Amino acid sequence: MKNVIFLFPGQGSQSFGMGKDFYENSKLAKDLIEESSDRLKIDFKKLMFEENDKLSQTDFTQPAILLVSLIAQKIFSSSVEIKPKYSLGHSLGEFSALASVDALDVLDAVELVHNRGKFMQQASKGVEAAMLAVLGLDDEKVEEICKEAREEGKKVWPANYNSEGQIVLAGIKEDIVSIEPKLKEAGSRKTVLLNMSVASHCPLLDSARAPLKEYLDRFLKDNFISPVVSNVTAKPYSSKDEALSLLDRQLVEPVLYKQSIKNVESEADTFLEFGGTVLKGLNRRLTKVPTLSVTDMKSMEKAIKELEG
């Protein structure tokens, strides 16, 4: 059997209609959506299948993405016996990764990330925050420009190391906008201001750490069937204690996605993304190891066929 690494996307992968095909064709999906709706008193069918304003709000986006990712993974895992070599998520996706290896119960994970989103929004209250994608510059150059800006009293930090020549910054919107000319001057091909209500993975979210840690302590289990690769260290961990020491740091430190893929690619025959195609796109520029994605029943059948072939 092939060595498979499970992948789970983060915020930005949401869209109306996500998970609908699973809901219409799988009792497991239907049950998880209904149970999550009961647990959080949120109508997930309405949230995910009908156009609305809530899906772009962090405290609703996070549980919706996690739920669809885990529905895809749970249906897959009930159809084929493949234990992941590692499980790995981008930002929010690290919580989906934990639930995929039984370190979190699915419904607990849905509640946990709903609250994580709330804590992030509370930490950002009164702050006009922003995130900026920077394309076509070396990491070192971007880090240097951010460091110079911070020395001038500005609040801007590298937040996501996504792929070669793609890094996302987080911070105060005015400060981020002020360094765009410097980034372009240094040779950036393009900068894109992202539609985010919070500045993730930077010190602006420090006040969200303590309340998140309380939920983590309550819900995490010492029951990892496979290791999870940390966003903070780009290295695997497989215990509740390690998870507790890493997951609150994830709020204020950058996502080392690129480094994580590089660290595990030699042990993988295939990467398998559940609930989106964003990471498959990043991986094209990162690794020669193929990435499959599961977003509906048809793509799941195709992935199982390729993995069993």
C-alpha cells in the first residue's frame, strides 16, 4: 500500500455549495451536518448550501471548512483502509488533521474551531487588520522588508509560507499597505490584499491564546493513530501535551506550510487533500509527489481508484 499523507485546507477554501454532494449521497455526511447543527445551534445546511453573509465570517467559516474536510475524510476512511503516514493541515486545517487521526472528536473539533474563530475576532476588535499575499520574492527579502518596517514602529509580519515565491503577510492594514511600494521595488511580481476580517498568525492575536488553550485542554485526546505535522515547527507530533504546547502558538506564529511539505515529501507516495483544492495548487509548485483532492463523491471514487491501482 502507498504511503499517503492527508492534507486539510484552511480559510479561503470556502464556497457556497461546499459539501452538498456529500450531504445528498452519504448518510454519514447527513448525520454529521445535522449533529453539528444541533451542537452549535447553527444551520450548517443553510450556511454551506445557500448564499449568505455568514460564510465569510471567521467564526462560521472555520467550522464549515473543517466539517466538509472531515466529512470527506471520514467517508474516504470508511471506504478504504488507508492509515495516513502523517496528517497535515494549513492553519485551521491543522485542527481537521487532528480530528482525522482521532486526537479530536469531530463534533468537539467543530465547536473548538467555532470558538477559535470567535477568539480571533475578539482579539481583532477595534483593529483594522489585513493580510497581503506577496508573489515573486524570496522569503529572506520579504522578511527583511517586514523587519525594517517593524523597526520603524509598524506592525507587519510574515504569516504564511505557502510555496516558492508566495508568502502572506499579516498586520495593521495601514502598515501593510505602506510597504507595498517597497515590495514592488524589491521585485515582487504581484501583491494581493486578501479579504480577511482578522490578521492571522501574528502577535495581534496574542489575547486569543489563553481562551483557546482552555478548549484545547478540554477536547484534545491522547489518541493519535498517526502523527500530525505542526504548522509552527514543520515537524510531526503525536501527543496531547505536544499539541497543547503548539496549537496556541499557531495563532501568533507563521504557518510553515512550505517547510512542512519539504520535510515529509521523501516519505510520501501521494498527498491527499480533503475538502478543497487549494493545497493541491500550492503543492504543484512545491513537490514532485502527486497530490489528489477529494471534494465530492466523484473525486473520492477517482482518488480511491488511483490509490488502489
